[in-house]
Amino acid sequence: MKILTVADEECKALWDFYDPARTEGVDLIISCGDLNPDYLQFLVTMVSCPLLYVRGNHDRKYDINPPLGCECIDDRIYDFRGLRILGLGGSMRYKPGSDMYTEEEMEKRIARINRQAVLMNGFDILVTHAPARGYGDMDDLPHQGFECFNALMNKWKPKYMLHGHVHKTYSRDFQRERPHESGTRIINAYEQYMLNVGENEFPRQGKTGSALYDLYVALRKKRAI
């Protein structure tokens, strides 16, 4: 499965100078936040595939101008052809406002979504805006990562974590990929990154090993026929 990931800054090659060849074969687009809603609408229209997103700490504008045709996956697990994608947007709280959370507030969000993770027998990709603490974050509070993301990955061991928030322009030591102690492959989606997920890296749809969820998927498919 070919996934285009984007975050933080609009890629001119995908907007101002769009060339269909750059997105040929893309099955899914994932935004990790802080992008112009018009840009996301452009991508979902031109690439003609689903676009999933979480909100960044600068996405309050989505309240009045959401990216049409795109799907917000904050605080839930989205099943895309069997690929289970968990969304947790926002950054560390450093001032009053929306889409910012304390460590404790993020832990409560995770506690609520853990119930769905149990039902679906885990998830394959963690999509966030902020990084995990100690994995590509910075020391200043606005750009610190969440420690609870580490606990979440250690518990469920997803194949990938996609995030944004920490821009390439912030540091000469920018690192696109980092391995996590859980075995999760962490990817900073700043601007754009093409991710290829192998068919052996996630279960076939309806074959998660969770009897209840797999039954639900089977019944949903039967109704759609």
C-alpha cells in the first residue's frame, strides 16, 4: 500500500507545481496536521483517494473551514482496507487554546481509545501531530513530545508512527526516521514523505483475530452486497 504523508508545510511540488506523476499509485493520504485546509482539499481531489488527518496545534481554523472531502481520525481507529490507523492530534499545551494538551490530558485520550484498540486487536499506524518524548522532539515546552506515546507504542507495538510538529527548518540535525524501543518505525512527515506498507505488515480486513470485530466487518460487508 502506497501512502503519501504530509505535515506542517505545504509542498510546492504537490500544490503550486502539481504533477500527477508524483502521486501515481497512491492509495491513501495521511496529514499529521498544521496544513492549509485548501491544500488538503486540493490533494484529495487531484489524487482521488481518501485523505485522513489529525489536527495540529495551529488548526483552529478547521472549526469554521474544515478540509472538505477529508476524514478526521482524531480519537479513534480508522480501518482502511484492514490497515488500522489510530489518530491523536495536537501538541503539548503551552498556552490557552484548542488542540493543545497536558501530558495528563493526552493520557486520558489514550485511555478512552484503548477500548477500541482492544476491540480491534491493536492498530498498525499511530498518527499524531506531536512526536513522542525523546524521539525527535525538542526541549522547549511547545515542541516537547508526549511520554504517553511511548507507553502506547510499547503496549501495542504498531508498525509505524507518523508525526509532524518539529520542522526540518528547526534544526540541522533533522532526522526523517527513528527506530523506537518497541520496534515501531517513527517517521517525521514534515512537508511530504512517501510510505510503502507491505501487505504482510497488517492483517487482511476482517482478519484481525478479534472475533467480535471480525464479525462486525463480515456483517458490514454482507449488508453492502
